[in-house]
Amino acid sequence: MNLGGRHVLVLGLGESGLAMAQWCARQGARVRVVDSRAAPPFLDELRRSAPEAEFRCAALDERFDKSLLNGIELLALSPGLSGGLMAVIHARAQGIAVVGEIELFAWALRALGVRGNHGPYSRVIAITGTNGKTTTTALAGHLCRGTGKATGVAGNISPAALHALMAALDQGTLPDIWVLELSSFQLETLNSLDADAATVLNVSDDHLDRYIDLDEYASAKARIFAGRGAQVLNRDDPRVKRMALAGRPLISFGLDAPGNEQDFGLRRNRGEPWIVQGDRFLLPVSELPIAGLHNAANAMAALALCAGIGLDAGRLLPALRDFRGLPHRVERVAEIDGVGYYDDSKGTNVGATVAALTGLGGQLAAQTSHLPSSGREAGRNGSSTPAQPGNQHDPRIVLIAGGDGKGQDFRPLSPAVARHCRAVLLIGRDGPKIGAALAGGGVPVRQAADMDEAVRLAATAARPGDVVLLSPACASFDMFHNYEHRAQVFIAAVRTLAGAT
């Protein structure tokens, strides 16, 4: 759609809303922005960068003033806002098209002549999943850059895709490859991206305050596969496996041995698990710079996505070895008296913590030769039927968890805790709920008053060779400003502990 002269209503002035308003104004559209907040965080930036845009503070629910739709030809919906808002319902009832930022981005690439029926000149990799998508996005971008390709990394990972596009246009060049992290919210309003390679990494309970059930959430994720490109599927996740589409190129990844030459998996070689493509050994898991078998799965997904756009896995290995990972995602922060301390403060839901436990636990098992020959210690989506726990004298995990549970069911933590943990220290408002879910599992559980006490108790419980892991399975807002602040408090407590030893 040519936006020039069109009257566009942008709902919500977060990062994506700002990007949509700026892009539409840049294309010559008349822009009206509506937010329920009188002073949203990007209002000053909107007024500076798009002074011609109109801003209105108004309710978006059943109190929505329908006159705000007068003359509107297109509604651009911020991903944090539900399509069930009355503002959106009224717009659709009037025949007004509703799009999101990534749909506008897809339109822009076609208008620029770098996508479309005459052949894609900028290739697109698209990534979603409940857990691991930010790490996989950053890694896929790093791998593409390692081959010398100009690569833009954007979307849910930040910057907004349209912000990245405008910056590239201002510099007079467009990337060879776009790597986009997409949330289910962003995918709800996406129809025409037609990614060259796309993946759903996994699907587990999250955002069930927005979706009716897990099936509806998974359906939103599956929208990433609209088009003709290669599907990259996690064969360890049954919901993801069912997303395979007839007639589409397919590459799978998983923590077992691959069944086809194009697929990625794990095989044992020289007494340790290696990442392989078919029968081709690529590198040992121990050489990955990011910890845990769940991150081995993320690495395989990134390799598969790159293979899906025609890049050879062998050429990607130097970049894979020097990837440094992202903060607060199973990030090693210290070793004290033979105990490793890991920050996974970004683990804000049960699925993320299960993945961290099975990933690190599987790596500890592999180091002591307990990984099965198939390499399948961490099963389906990090939570399927496991190998039996190792001896309690083997290295294990002391978990620190708790916070604002957002109404989650904590029972899925229990098998992973029983399999991999020596002890659990709980903090925050919903710590007692986690404790109740873990009761009877055979692993000592104790509530701590705060993060400092949790770290001290964890250090006491841990043995040399063990790992202390902060992976809360909860949001942070009951005790901290955000997950970064929670991580800072954890790291400070670990450093205090180091100074005392």
C-alpha cells in the first residue's frame, strides 16, 4: 500500500508505535496517534521527529470515542495492545484495515524493490518461540555477519524493525539479510512477510492472560510460516512438529541424532556430544560459548536458519565459536570455591527455567559421562521424559527462583528440579507457591528473605563442581525494578560472597 496521503491511526506509543508513526509520516501519511496515557514515554520523541503527527489521549476500551476513526484509512496497532480492544473492533466493523509494525515493514521492503515476485534481494530470517528467541536471533545475526553479509537484526529484540529500516535508508544502504525476532503479539497482525527461513523454537505456557489457551497461542506463533520459505522446526516439541506444511522446505533440529542430511542434532564423538548436520560433525558442545544444552538447541536453530537461506554451516563455525551471548540469559558471572554462578534473570516464566535447568543439567551430566549416547538428556522442549538422575555426588544445580508468578502453574518445574537440583532457594511473593509445587520431590526447598540471603544459602548448599543458577520462573516487579535490576542485585551478592571467601 502506498501510504502517501493516507490517514493512518496509530494505537499505542511504545517503541513500535513510535516507529510506525515515524515511518508513516516519512511516507507522507497523515498520522494520528492515540494512547490511553496522557504522557507515554515516547511522546517527546514523536513531537520532535514527526511534529506534524497529531497526538490524542483517549480510552481504547469500551469508552473509545468512535469519532477518532473519522477519515481513517489504516489502523496501525502496537503489539502490546490486544486486537480485542473496542477501538480495533470498531475499526474492523468500518472496514478499516488493521496492521502491525512488521506488516508495514514487509510492505516497505516490497516498495523498495528488495522483496517480491522478481526475486528477493534482501533475505529475511524470522524467529519466534516462547523461550530462546532473543539468543537465537542475536546468534543468527552474528553468524550471517561472520560470512561478510551486511545484516540487520531487529524486531522484538530491539530496535524496532522500522527504526532499523529507517536508519539503513539514512545511511544509503540496505542489509543483505534481515534477522527478525517476532513475538506472538507481533505475529497476530502479520500477513505478508514471506520469510526465506522461519522458526518456532518451542511453545510452552506464557501470555495465557491474552490467549484463550495454549492452542490459540501456538496458532499465533505458527503465523510466522505464512509464505513459501524454509521451515525450521524443533523436532523435540510436539506442537512445533505439527506446524510442518506440505510442500515446504523443512530443516529440523533437536537434541537427538538427526535422521536426514539437512537436519541438525547431537551425536557422540570422542566421548562427548557434538553438534552435527546429518553425519557431518561440526563442533563439540563444550566449545559453544553459551552454556547449556538448551543453548546448543538455540545454536542448531541458528545454523539451520542460515542453512535455510543457503549459507554453509561449515563457514559459520568461526563466528559460532566467538559469539558472546546476551546478558542475563544463563550468563556465567563467577566461580567461587569450585562453584559456578549463573545469571538467568531473563528466565521469567516456567518454560524458560525448565529449559535452563535441563540445559545446564544436561551439560553437567555430559561432563561426567551421564549424557545418553543419543545426546537426548534434555527432551521435548526441555521437559520430556528424562534420563534417570545421576548420583547426588555428581555436579548438580542449586536453583534460586521466585517473584511475581503471573498466575502460572509451577508444577512443570518439579521433574526438572528433581532431576537436576541439589537444593532450591525461593524469593519473592510467589516463592511459597513454587515451594508447594515442589513439595514431595525429594529436593530441599527453603524460602529466603531476599536475594542476599538466597545467595548465601545457595553457596552453603552447593558443593565443588555444582552450579548456582538464578532462574526465577517469575517476573521481577514484586521486588525489583525489572529483570536487569534483579540480575544486578544477584551479581552484587555473588561478588560480596567472593570477597568474603
